[in-house]
Amino acid sequence: MGGGSIKQDLSMTYSLLRLVNSAAYGYNINSIRQGIVLLGIDRLKKWSLLYSFKNLSSNKPDILLKTSLVRAYFAESLKTHLEIEDDLFILGMFSLIDAYLDRDLEDILKQVSMKTEFKEALISGEGKLGDVLKIIEIYEKSNWKELKNFSLNHSLIFEDYLKAIEKAEKIFEIT
């Protein structure tokens, strides 16, 4: 992604520069190109997804975006515990897409380019990716009895959940 399309959208430019210059990253830059280079592809993808979701949620309560961010960061941390190769940030963000768009999840996912396994997990909740979504919901609901279905280091996962909340709060304050 070049800086061209970002430069054309003033709010997008502002959002990117604000993120990169924030205390979270600590850089002092003033060009889009430099910001993109410093963030790197992975963080840039996350930022663009967040930016898109923020625009989708303009008429939605803030808690929806915060919850999506917590889910995304928590999903990302669960990949190591569940030995999953994929970047799960997208899975976490898209787990609430139906609430953003007030539409059926299956219909939405038909229009999105995403791995089939991700779509299946979001729809059916099955498989390892489905387990990620189940664990996220267990933590959101504090339904600790359900954790017995997963043989994981629960204290480490709880720490990851708290870190996901912290990251989401920081990013939410910046955007």
C-alpha cells in the first residue's frame, strides 16, 4: 500500500500520524511514507482494519469498537497457546461485524475476502479457530467453569486477556 490513497483522505492521514506519533510507538514523524515504514506491514494492516471498523461504528456505542479490539488482541495472543499459525487479529475484529452492520453474518462474510477457515469459525464456531472464539466469550462472560474444556495454562491466558484490554484501551484513546 503506497501513501497515495492515505494522503487523499485527510482523516485517514491524521489518524495514521496520530497513531505513529503517540506514546504507544514514540516516534516523531510527519510524513505518511515514514509512518508506513515505521509501522510495518502487520501493524499497518491492523491500523487500516481498525480505521475501517471505526468508520463503520460511527453510529454505534464506543464499547462495540473497544470489545472488537480486545477480542482482536486476545485472539492474537491465543494463537501461541493453541498452536495456530494464522494471524488471529482479523478473526477477533470480525467476530462482531454483524453488530456493526446490523446484518446476517453469513451474508456479510460472502462479500469479504478472508480465509475459508476463518469464515467457518465465525459462522459455526467449530475447530481450533472456533475454540479461539469460545475462549474469548468465556473470558468476556467470566464463565470460568467452561474453561475446563480447554487444557491450557489459564493463568498465562488470563494475563494475556488483561494485556489485550490494556492494548485496546491505549489504541482506542489514540484513534
